[in-house]
Amino acid sequence: MENTGHFFVFEGIDGSGKSTQIRLLKEKIEELGVRCMETKEPTDGPIGSLVHQCMTGRTSADEYSIAALFAADRLDHLLNESDGLCGKIQDGITVLSDRFIFSTYAYQSVNIPLEWLIQMNSQATEILRPDCHIFIDVDPEVAMERITAGRFHTERYETTEQLTKVRSRYYQLFDRFQGQESVLIVDGNQSVDDIAKDIWQYVAPFYDIAETR
Ligand code: ADP
């Protein structure tokens, strides 16, 4: 009997509303009586903490080393014996992740050849393929306004120019991975509720409510 959890990944530039929508989707899924957890990359684990240090400039490392750390953090995120996502999904828990492989490709291919990044992450992509990558597409200027108005400290990638470049890379990637990865593009310039409705319309059919109760 198949009773594994689903894996939905949220992608988008910073300030696009990923964490807002993850919180709302988690509530909707739990209302169905389905166990659901949220997570993010880079993680708060030991390898993810190193990545955070590099991103905030507290530790310096070359771009390839940082990309390798991202890949190692991802493998640990999936496979860690105590709280790895593969185990959670096998236990029937739906996982919502703020960022996954497309973030690596979109952000890091600014400095590193995409093929190298794909190769470095090939193990992770073989281990666990998301049911869907949900891309919240927002105008970079709108995202920047949200970032500067909100709680955010500015990280390395957060300028309108950078966000614009990253957004266009996401689109190049969706073209390239068409047929391989399932991608839902949602208009992130809408209200929080309208975005949530678009996402729920897509996600709800993954759950047969009669089976999950
Ligand atoms: P991300 O996780 O993608 O960086 P957040 O969900 O943290 O984005 O949202 C960034 C900021 O924008 C937060 O202050 C949030 O309240 C606000 N926000 C999120 N979605 C919307 C929206 N659809 N319209 C207006 N503001 C939003």
C-alpha cells in the first residue's frame, strides 16, 4: 500500500512570499488530517550553519567550496538518520521545503558553471524528486520593497539587479528541465490569499481525503 508523504518545494526570489505561502499551505494540509512539516535550505544543521556563515560573510570561502557545502547540506537534509526528509516522507509526512535544487542552480550559476552544479547535486536529485516545484513569481522591485519594509537583513544576493538576474535564470532552468521536473508557476504579485488559492487548487488533488483520514 502506498502511503508516503508528498514533497512540495517552494522557489522564488527572496521576498516572493515563500515562507508566507508555506505556512498557509501547511495549515490547509493539516486540516485534511495529514501530517505536514516545513523545512528550508540551507538548513539549520551543522553543514547548513556553515553555509549561512559563508552567505553572511562571517566565514569566507571560494564559490566552489560554498556550492559544495550547499550540496552536502542538501544530502544531509535528505538522508540524516534522525530527521532526514526521506524518512519523514516514508512515514507519510508531507514536506514543504523553502528552496531546493532550482535555488542552487539559479543563484549559484551566476558564479559557477551550471553543469558543475548539476553534477554536484546529481545524487540528491536521484534520491528524492519533488512532486512539484512551486515557483512564486514576483516582480523583483516588488520583492525588494517587501524585503526592505520587512524584517530582512540583506544577504549577498539581495539587490534588485541580482534578483532580476536570478528570476531570469529560473525561467531558463524551467525550460531546460521541462519534462524532467514538475513546475507550477504562480503569480506572486497577487494578494496573499489569491496566491494561496492558486497553490491549493493545484495541491488539493494530491490528497484523497477518504484515504488520509
Ligand atoms: P520569502 O520567504 O520568499 O523571502 P516572505 O513570505 O518572508 O518571503 O515574505 C516577504 C515579506 O513580504 C513579508 O514581510 C511578508 O509578510 C510580505 N508578503 C508576502 N506575501 C505577500 C503578498 N502577496 N503581498 C504583499 N506582501 C507579502
